[in-house]
Amino acid sequence: MLRRYGSQYAPAVLMIAVAVAAFFAFPFNLAFLTRILIMIVLVLSLDLVLGYAGIATLGQAAMYGAGAYAAGLFAIHVWADPVAGLLIGALAGAALAALAGLALMRTHGLTLIMLTIAVAQICSEIANRARDITGGADGLRGIRMQPVLGIWEFDFIGRTGYWYAFAVAAVVMVLLAVLVRSPFGLSLRGIHQSPERMLAIGAPVYWRRHAAYTLGGGIAGIAGALTAQITQLVSLETFSFALSAEAMIMLILGGTGRLYGAVIGTVIFMWVHHTAAANDPFNWLFVIGAMVLAVVFFLPTGLISLPPALKRLAKGGRHAGS
């Protein structure tokens, strides 16, 4: 029993240990590390939508941007409490996903992908034209946040922002771990594998997909709210197609349908991106492309499957040697 529970909680303990080690090992790169944590939340939302429910989308940035603008405007005009802002960001992302999902969840394949991109572009244009509210192309400025829980103030170095983002990412991770193991999560897996069979046994496929898309939108909204609160700036880039595409690449690298795959893929992608772009600002995409091709050809289920693959290779080598 101890061994079973130990293996169950080992990844969580490892994540906490890595976060603490990164905080002390890179004290002058906390802004970059915080950005990684925020992207982990966004990629986790995509994993729920794509990896578990099988909803192909390249427009997750729409809910991310909605959460960012909602949290920023809420902080400026209503209340600058970070936790309240997170809830507003989640509601904004979930509301947009719920509204768009009524039409999107009736489509599939390439049509669905193109429509999700269109939703993000429409949101970007609305934010651009509503200059008096959003700041337009200049971005939403003037966001000043209160201390987290009334205790920890956001500092210039970024210590509070880092631990705040880590706490939110950890809570999202735990909630999703519970969700995907619930009957609802198991039904999403069934819909992903065979929607026709789930329909045959009486499962409400359309509404389950819609609920998953809405939940994913709420989590993406949380990621956007974190960005607005920590950077204290929201720009039109929050709706960009590049953001949705990068989130997709991160998820594919780590492995879809497994929450820790989203974490691993995000960390590796952003670290390689940061390092390659710093060394060669013009050709860094070559490194990213080569890495993606290598994973797709040799580890089609993502980097999270690398340890089992190495174990099988080692066992095969021992058997061949004997």
C-alpha cells in the first residue's frame, strides 16, 4: 500500500521539488519561470479539450485573451484582488467557450479547427476596435494588483508572482487530476475514442463535449488572468494564433491525454525556445522544428513515453545478450 501511494504522489512531490530548486537556482530568471508556469496552465486546458475530449482546436488563445482582458479591466475598475480577478478571468473564458461551443461542438475536423481560429481572430478585432475600453493596439495598461491574500505584495524581482503562479498551476493540476478520473472524465475518454459507440449507449456526446470545452475555456481564462495580474499589461497578442499553435506543439511534445505530459512538454519547449533564440535569434525555429519531428517519428505518444520506451529497450538488450 505504501508503495502504491508513494508512486501515486511521486510526480507531485517531484514537481514541488523542481519548483523550489528552480527558484533558488535561477533567482534572476523568475519572470521567465513564471511565464512557464502560466503556459503550463494554458496547455493543461488544451489537454482537457484535445487530449481527453478529442476536440481539435487552434483557438485556445481566444479564452486566454478573454480571461486576461476581463481580469485586467476588473482590477482597474472594480477590485484589484488577485483571487477575485482569477475567478473573473475563469468566468470570462468559460462564458466565451460556452457561447462559441454551442456552434463549434456541432462541427468536426478541419471545419472545427478553422472556426476556432476564427473565434480568436474575431475577439482580437473586437479588442482592437474597443480602444476606449481595452487600449486597442497600445494594450490595456494601469493594472495595479493588491497583495495576494492581503499578505504578499507583487515585487519587482518577481518572487511573489512566481509562487502565486505556481500555486495556481498546482491547484489546476490537482483539480484536473480529480476530474479526469471521475465518471465525467472517463466518458470524455470514451467520446474521444468512439463517439458513435458512446451515442449508442445513451451518452449525451454533444453536451459532454460542450462541457469539456467550457471547462477548458475557464482554465485558459485563468492562465490569461495570471498574465494580466503578474505582468500588469494585456495586449492583443493574447489572442494571437501563434500562442494557440505553440500551446499545441507543447502538448504534442509532452504527450496528449496525460496531464504530466502537458507539464513536461511546456517546460522543454519553452526552455529550448529560450536557449535557442538567445544563441541564434534568426534560426531558432530550426531547433524547434527538429525537436518536434524527432518526437513525432520516434515517440508518437510524446516525451512522457520516453522512460517506458527506454525500459523496453534495456530489457530487449538484456534478453539479446543472454
